[in-house]
Amino acid sequence: MPDNSVDWHGSFAVIVTPFTRDGAIDEDAYRGVVDLVIEAGCHGLISAGSTGEFFLMTHDERMRVFSIAVDQADGRVPVLAGTSATRTEEVVGLTRYAAEIGCDGAMTLPPIYIGIDERETVEFFSRVAGESGLPIMLYNSPLAVMTRLPARLVERLARIDNVVAIKDSSLDMNQVSDLVRLCGGEIGVFIGAEDLMLPAVAMGAVGAVAMLPQVVGSMAVELYEAAASADPARARKLHDKIARAYDLFKVGSGYVAIKESMNMLGKPGGYSRPPMLPFTDRQRAQLREILEDVGLTVGSPSP
């Protein structure tokens, strides 16, 4: 049997990386985001995932934010490192570093940009999990990479020591159902979109890799708790709010939308890096309407 002995569940916040106006990592703001999601009740956090804009960061910058997250979390919740890249050696190196500094796990896509077959995918994750010794959350994101992780392949990957969970961002509830049915007894299945958390948890998913706790606070965590405790009336009410909050991603670049929303709410979102640009006044007005519909008090606009 594979070693998959972790208890990861609930709302794992994949946190933004706040940059200053000139593009530097804002360490104080980053520490503030770590505290923000922990205080919101999140059950774990992920540093330098897609929401953390890892694709616009250097290798050294990614290692730096891993270290800051571990230091600031200080054992309060599990910290996972986003270690996705194209070269196997780079993914292994980042994941080993995450293990050395005290991360509790890593979340990893299949190799970025290139498409690989099933045999190569199994070898890739076997090396990452085996050579790092760190618990691995697989990341299935068909919209982001060329290699898909269908449920039958995940069933094979779940037999690898240290593969303990999967984030599924396929937006395909048949895929989620198959993952829970085929692999749910071996690894934790996390949904990658909180507006699908309610049906996913009803099917047997253990939680969500969540973008919204840093925007809406404990509301995102309460949705998981209501769904997991079979409180349908409360879960449906919270689901409707989260579904409305997901309209943020229709306004413009999604990762910018999160940061702009945080800034408007007085939270440390900071700036993004090019090619992403700050929102226009019109876009911010759209964000304001969405946030107020959800019941949040909007203050001054983003910096």
C-alpha cells in the first residue's frame, strides 16, 4: 500500500503573492496574507500556486516565498509549496527545497507546456514524490497544461508512495465523481473551484483548493463546513454567495481580480506583474458591485 497518511481536508487557501508597484515581493504584505487566511479558519495554505503567480517569479523568488510562508504559519496549518515547472529536475529541486525548509507537502502540475503520455506522467510523479520524500498533491488543470489527469490515470498515480491528494480543476463533475469512486479511499480529492464545492463534497471530495478566503474571509470556510456537516439550508445560502463572488473572474484577469478585490476591502493584495495590468476604474466598479452583493463592505479603491 502507498504511504498516503496525511489528514488534509477543508479549505486550503492558495494565496496571492503581493508585489509592490515596482514589482518587488512585498514580504510584509505576504506575511499578512498568510495570517489573513489562517485567521479566516483555513485548514491549510499553498504558497506560489497559480494564484500566487509562480509563472512570473524566478526560481529563487519561489523558494523565498515558500520560506516566508512556513515561517509565518509557524505550524498553525499545513503549508504546501507550488512546485510546478517543465523540467523534472527543476520540479524535484523545488520540492526537495520545500521539504528541507519544513513545508508539509507540494502541489504539482504535470510538466508545463509539453504534453506527455501516461507512461511519462507516471515516471514524472514517481520521481517527484520519491526523490523529494514530500507528500504530493497532484494538480489536474486541463485549461493550464497539455497533460490531463483522467481518473483512471490518477488511480495509477495514487499507488505511488507520497502521492496523497489531488486538486481537480477540470470543472467536470463526472471527473470528480470518478476520482472519488476510484481513488477516494487512497487519496484526498479536492475541488479546484469553490463554486463547485457543494456538489463535490456531496460526492465525497474532502475540500477545496480555495482562492476566495483571502477575499471573502471565513465565508469560504463556512461553506465547506456546512457542506461537510450536511447542513443543506446553510450550505445552499453560502454556495449562492460564493457563486456570486466567482463573478469576479469574469471582470478581467482572474489573479488581478483577486488582488484588486483584496485591496478594495483593505486587505494586502498588492500589485501583479506584467503582462497583467491593474484594473480600470470601470472594472473596479464591477468588482465593487459584486463584493457588495456578497455582503462585503468596500472601502477605498486599490492602490
